[in-house]
Amino acid sequence: MAQRKCRLFQVDTFTREKFCGNPAAVVLGAEQLSDDEMRLLARELAGTEIAFVLEADAPDHDIEIRFFSPRREVSFIGHATIAAHYVRAMVDGVPKARVRQKSGTAIVEVEVKGRKPDLRVAIHQGPASFGPVVPEERRGAVLDALGISSSSLHPACPMQVMSKWNSRLIIGLASPDTLNSLQPDMDALVALTPHVGADGFLVFAVKPGVTPVTTEARMFTPVVGVPEDAVSGNAHGMLGVYLLANGLLAADDGTAHFVGHQGRFVGRPGRIEVEVAASGKRASHVQVAGDAVIVYQAELEF
């Protein structure tokens, strides 16, 4: 078999500073690789999720991206999408129009703006859907697993599952200071996962007196092998829909904005900008945007 070469990029997303934000690997020219080779590379880069960029195979999309975690292939990863489009723009130039990305059975549009290397990547998608609310009599087990007292909860925030590509249990706190005192029991969170119907736990608080609305969050996803996630774009897209529905975010002329901060507690602070198109408290479209920076690149031979 002839030698094949691919380009590998390590990228930090939702930041312009290396070694901050959420890291992801991007492989260009991945149509040369077999499924087994993708899985082996994901295993080799344990701890980093990978976006494999492939050529389009139908006229309804411009590129295809397959996502792998160290454990399995997954349908969509927000920060790895940001990383992949940042790399493509740095290598091939900033696209003049939105790029239609196929991942799994879905197609999303991604937009890149700015001048190299200071590019902003925005993912356009439909709103998250609302799942079950954890009833009051079952909230105790979740709070105990996270080290939260019931008095720390925000009174306007139901403990509710949200879903878009994956599922997260959203838990609102009355004060950002409480985020410092969380003591998550990862084994207990894994055990709770099938009972609450979500693969992760997003704990957030709105910062008082800040315009635009600004949140800080921590997210725990031990069931997928990530005890505490650095910065999650997908979860913040869900959070925008949730904030709007519960009156913590208001639309002005049909659009609501907020800024999310995450990653400080794992030494990788990052920043996400979310825009929600809405009518009243009902979201119709979500845009999740962030920066990125290339940490290193390499050539892979197969």
C-alpha cells in the first residue's frame, strides 16, 4: 500500500491564548484513513477529542467531519467543530460564505469571520429541546453528588435536562461564589446518569450586575471519561435556550445575547459568545461563537 500522509493540528478553542480553553485535535485529509485508523489515533491521543475532516460526498454539504473521543465515535462536538473550521481557514483562507458541515445525519452551517490569525468561528444550529425536570424529592441525590446545598440553588432555575446532540442536566446557582465550593463525587455522578437521563451535569450562575448577561459554569461528564470539561460550546447553546425560557435572558428586537465563562477550575479558562433568536421566551435559532489558536501541527504518515 502506498504511503499516506495527513496533517494533524492541536488547537485550543474558545480562547486566543495557548494552553487555555478546550483542546481538540484536527486531522485534515482524513478521507485517506480507515475507521480503525481513526479509532487508533483517537486512542493514541487519549484525553483529546478529534475532528477528522473529510471531503463532501453529496451536494447538500461542503465538508464532512467525524468526531472521535478516546472511547468512541460521537455525532457532534462543538469545540472540535470550532477547531476544525479555524484550521481550515488558517490553511486554505477564510471562506466567503457559511460552510455546510455534515456530521452523522445532521448538517450545520459554520461561519468564519476576521483576519488571520484572529478568527471568530460561529456555529449556527436549531435550539435545544427541553427534557424532564428533576422532581424536588429526587434532587437531594444530585446535590449530594455535587456538594451543593439546596439553599444555594437559584429559585428561578428548575433542575432540568436539555438536549442537543447530547444531553446535560442544567443546575442554576444563586451565586457564582458557590462554584468554588463544589465537591463532585464522580462515581456518584456516573451512577446518577441513567436516573436523571443526562450524560453530564452543567452547574452555572449568572454574574450579578454585568452587561451583557454573563455566566460562569462548571461541567462534569465522568460517564464519557471527562471528569470536568474545560469549555463546552454545545452546553452553552443549551444554556442560552434555558436562560431565555426561565426569564434570566431577554430578547431585544428578537435576539438575546450572553457571554459564558468556563474552565477556570481546571486551569483552562475560556470564553463563549451565544446569540439566541427568539420570540418572547421561545428560541428559534442559536449561534455559538468562539476564538481558537493552533498550539502545534505535525505530519502523520500511514
